[in-house]
Amino acid sequence: MALKHLTPVDPRSTQVHKSPLAKLSERLTKTVTQMEADELQEDAARLGCTPMCDLEDRQEATVSGTVRAVTLRPRVNVPALVIDLYDGSRTINLVWLGRRTIGGIEPGTYLRAHGRVTYTRGIPTIFNPSYEIVPLRAH
């Protein structure tokens, strides 16, 4: 009897149909944080965005997620507005140089952003990205 060669399957890229009982069991055993992370990853995939855990240095990418924090790094010459964006897999910093605020961006806002990724101190960062605020009902 010959053995068939099985190729490994990436669980993020396949659609697995689960029974209603399996879905219920999964929901009862997952934490709220895990369920939110799964939903964010599904939303990012549906919007055609690159998962933040897959970002590479100098790659041009479109990412989406929920704003976790908004901070202003005061500099003597140039202020910098920094947004921590989380997609369920990892956080990325979005940095706008010369900005103190951006209307509509606050913790909890769902954003889609596009730009070139650079790693700053091991953290993926996009400087001056183009962005779109995605309404809650649309994602």
C-alpha cells in the first residue's frame, strides 16, 4: 500500500466548515480577547489587507485594525502623532510627522492604512501613511 504525500496546510488560508456544536464549543472555550483578535483578522482578510504578523521591512502594504492608543511625541522642531493599530495578530505604529491630531482618530476607531513598512526598534512602522476611517457597520 502506497502512502500519499500530504502537504501542510496553513490554517489561516483555508476555510474550514465546522459543525454548530464545534462552533459553540470554540466560543465557550475562547477568551473575549481571542475572539476579538479572530474577528479583527477576519475583517483584515475580508478587506484584502496584509496581516501585520506577515509584514516585512521595506514592503509596501495595506493594513487595517483597531486603534489601541494615540500619543503625541513632542519634539522641539517637529511633533509626531503616533497611532498603535492592532489587527489581532500584531501591532503596528502609524506615525504622522508634523501632526498633533487627526480628526476622527481615537482609541477604538477602525482604520485602513497604506504605506511603506519600516522596522523601528523591532516594531513595524509606517510613516505618513494614507488612511481611511472605516465605519463600524461596514467592517
